[in-house]
Amino acid sequence: MKSAKIVSFILVICMLVACVPASFASESSQTTAFNSQESLSAVRVYGTNVYRGDFNGDTHINVKDLGILKRMVVGVIENYNRLSIDLNADGKITAKDVTRIKKIITGSDSSAPYGNTTVEKAYDQDEGAMKLTEVEANSTAAFFDIDITDNSYKYFAIVLKGSSSCAFSIADTGNTLTAATPAGTVDGNNYSAYLAEIPDHISTTTLEVSFDTAPTAGKEVFVDSVIFADTLAEATSIATDRVDARTIPDPQEFSYVTVNFDNSAALSRIVSANNTSASYNAGYNAMKLQVSGSSSDPWVLVNLEDLAINADDYKYIVYNSMIPSNCNQPTPEGELFYAVGSIAQPTAGYSNIYSQFKDSQFHSTIVEFTNAAFWTGTVHAIRFDYYCGCAVGDSQYVRSLTFCNSYEAAAAICADRVTPVPDIKSIFFYGKYDDGSFKMSYRMYVPYDYDGTTEYPFLMLLHGAGERGTDGTYHLQGGFPYLFNDTSKSSFNNIVFAPQCPTDMKWVESDWTYGSYNLNATPESTPLGAAHAIVNKAFRNYKIDRDRVYVSGLSMGGYGTWDTLLRHGDTFAAGVPLCGGGDPTQASRLLDIPIRAFHGTADNIVPSRGSKQMYDAICALGGTKCHYTALGGYDHMIWDYVYQQQWVFDWLYQQRISDR
């Protein structure tokens, strides 16, 4: 799919790098992504374009091809004053009679262009890209310009889509435009990348992209990014990543195998069990697993031998289940054990832990195995372990287990099977952030009654170091389930976002055993920056009460909570950091932000001075909105206590930015 989207060719026209803000850059490349309204400032479009010049509101014509315009207006190059204009040495023509000069050059008194198309630019939130709309058209071309000041790069690429053709032109330091060279037809349904070489022999000042050589009024083209690089390989690699980030597999590329437990015959797949009785429940149309005899380690083993599922082809599992609200376990967790390859029986080293919710609703959990070395060969069996430490009589209902060939296929399955209750819009769903250079899994909870008309508070939860990974599930442990173990809790009335920091990275790139760090010497980490990018996307996609946006986290996430409040205090109304640390020298940034910090006095992993120093520094500057609770006798793992205290979150959800 990658090669089909990349059109590579060499232009004999000189091109150069744009002097614009880059979304990411290195010494050998620069990429400008048009992913915000602000990013559009780098691009010029023209309401009236006349022979490579445009009329400005100050009655000047910005000249791109001085020679052509001189001949058109005055008839000869030598005559510098004729037909009611002054040709200035600075390359601008001062019009003494704007109406008359327009009529001479364009053949009309109106501002309609002659020789080029009128274009409007805008940021399209749905596409997350720049939208160029052709307003008026003729037989020439539609285009946009980018000024250039750095000519060190050798290759140029543009990533865009639209039903049009594409060509490139450039202007050298003498403002003489070269002729456009066709780059190929633009795909109307998918983003494609077009590449060109930048020769050495011309010094350029302007890049012009003609995105439609046969324009039609109303046509739209979407531009993802422009890329400059030293080598063709690097330009191609970056462009490929940009296209891949925009690519969603076609439905026919989805492949999955579903093991249904929606009938009594499915019980024959259970080949062994421990302290568990299995039955078919017609009311829920699911298999009921109930703890019986003893509450110690209940599980069932499901035989999948006859399906011949190849783990190498199906690297995602969607587990659809429900836990009744009367479950005795306050924070239900399950574990899937796998028998793959030559292993016929599951072993302890082949498993994945996931969190569940006891709300009497069916939920889908996506378990990812793209980085699991053991996930290879035939899937022989899967063992459902559930409710370790639960009571006799506790139960869960399993409707299906689906093996998928891609995340997109798994997400589609989740959307179809998230719940049997019609009025529930969604529940904690799986998402993946991918900006072309960094990927991160996350979970998002949207209230059951969300309908896009009511604003909801927003809570970001940052997990600790032990829950890092890419499975998109394991990080929902560590105290977070206490916020969702009862549907009467206030957390169910918020949009809740839980990103998962990848392994070997941190929310704050600092040694947490120090208890503090230097904010100015510690740039915002890539994972935390990505988390805030997802928050901003959520602001665009959901109705969120921007007055009530909160953050809380534990351990490594406690550091992330302090860092978030220090760097993004204008966005977050309040925070609850647990056993973390920040930069006490920057306490002045936190004086108006309500904070409740918690730390165990016997913490031997993150010293309690990390929270105490932040509190003392805020108080020393006269701050009164920070509260610190030292939990005597508690070690590092205080989250099981704090996240059970409903008053903490009742307080949190009462805070508002407007009250500062």
C-alpha cells in the first residue's frame, strides 16, 4: 500500500525549503504539517492573480515575473511610466487608477483573475489538514505559494489528496518564475506523496504548488504537509510515514475469526475448569462463568484447536464480556493465558492482564500482540482467569472472543459489539496516536448518555512506570478501576482519557528517585506531548466543558501531573498528583491552581519530599490552593487508598478555571 501512494520523479526545476514553522525537523530534513489553523500562516493564496502578480489592498501589485508584467502594461521594458502607473525600483507597481489598471491587465473592471484561479484556504478539522477551495476558475491553474529563505535542502515532497492534477514551479532571486512541470494526478480518495529533486544551479525564493491544472469552481484539495530533505531516501521515508498515518485499510482488508459463546453448544469448547461452573444464559445471550466451591483462582480453559488460528496473522484480540454490578471484587481484573506455537497448554509467561468494570454492561477490550515475541504459530487454547480474590457466587458473562488482523478491524468489531443496550453510545474504547514519528496507545471513556449536545468535564489519568507498554489495557490498573467500580460514582459523568506511555519512556524524562527536577532543563517528554495533542483533539471532537478539565496520576504519573500543571496550567482547572514530584523553583506557576497532593511517608521509591517540597514552595509564595496529605505508614503504593476516597474526586470535579 505504501508504494502505491508514493509518486517519485525528478524535476529539472529548482525548488527550495520553506521558511515556515515545522511540526518536526532534523538537521537533514524539515516537515511542515498543516495540522492547525495557525500552521496555515505559512501559505499564500491569491484572490486576484495577474501574470504572476497579485493586487493588494494597498493598491500595490506584488510582481513575480517583472519582465512579463512590464511588457504587458507598458509595451516595452524601457518605458517606466505609462498608462496611469508608476513602476517602482522595488519591484512593485503603484497604481494611480486601480480600476483602470485592472481593466488593462485583466480585461475587466472586476477583481476576477486573469490567468489563474481564485483560491481560499481554511483548516479542516475533520481532515486535520489545510483545505484549498477553488472559488473562481478558468483554464489555467490553481496554486498556493510558500516563501523560501534556506536553499540547503535537495529534495521536496508534498502530501495531499483531491480530484485534480499537480505541478510545481519556483521563482529565483530575480523573481522570474520557471515553467511548471507536471507531477501527476492527485488521488481524490487517498493522500499521496509527490517528490521532486532540487537542482543546485538556481537560487530560489518562492515555491509554487499548482494543485489543479484544470480548475473547477468549488473543487477542494487537502494538503497534509510539505517536506524538505537532503536525500531522496529521507524525503521518501518521511513522506511514506505521512501517507501511512493517513491510511486506513479498506474494509475488504479486514480479516477476523470470531469465537462466539452465544449458544449452549459453545460450552463444548471448555475442556477444563478450576473453581468455576459454566452455563449458557439466554437472557444475556452469553456464557456465564461463576465462581463455585472455592474462590481461589477461578478459570476455564477454552479449546481452539479446530479453528487453526495463526497468531502471526491475527495480532489483536477483542474480548467482549460483562460483570454484574453486585460483584464482590471492588476492582475486577482478568487475565488471558495463551497456548500458541508448539505449546498446547497455557503457561504463566504467556498471558495478558486486563481491567474490567462491574456495571452490568458488556465491554470490548482490545489486546494487542504486535510486540509480543511469543505470539506466533497456531493458537491452541486460551484460558480465562478472572476475579482473583473474589467470593463464591461472583460471575462474569462472556459473549465472544475475536481474533483480528489489524487494529482497524478490532476497532470495527468493538464498535459493533460494545454493548447490547441501545442507548449507550460508547465505553472505554481503544485508540492509537500516530503522528508519523511516534505511536502511543490510549483509552477514552465517554459517558453513556453522551449525545453531542451537553458539555462534559474531562479527566486525564496518568499511570505509573509499571503499566507502560503498547497493549492499551494494562495501564487501566493501579487504582484507576476504583473510579469505575460503581456506576453511581461521579467519574461516570466525565469524559476520561487514559494514555499509555510506551516501555522505556517516561511522562517526565527525569530520575524520579530524586523527588524533583529542573523544568527548564527538561523538555516536555514525547509521550506527555502526545497525550496533550490527544487532549486537544478531544476538545475538537467532543463537547467538553473547558472550565472543568482535570488531571491526576500516580508515581511516574504523579510526576506527569505536576509537569502538566506547570506547563499547561491554563488548560487544567485542578490536579491530584500521587507520590510524584515537580520543580519547586517554578511554584509561582501554580499559585492559582487547586491541587491535592498525596504521598506515603514510608515511600522508598519516590521520596515523599517530592510532594512536600512542591507544597512548601507554593505556600512560601503565598499560595493557598494547594493541599498536601502525608499518609503515615504508607509506602509507595498509596493509590489503592486514595482512589477509593470518593471525596477526593467530588472535590476535584467542583473546581473551575473561572473561579481563579
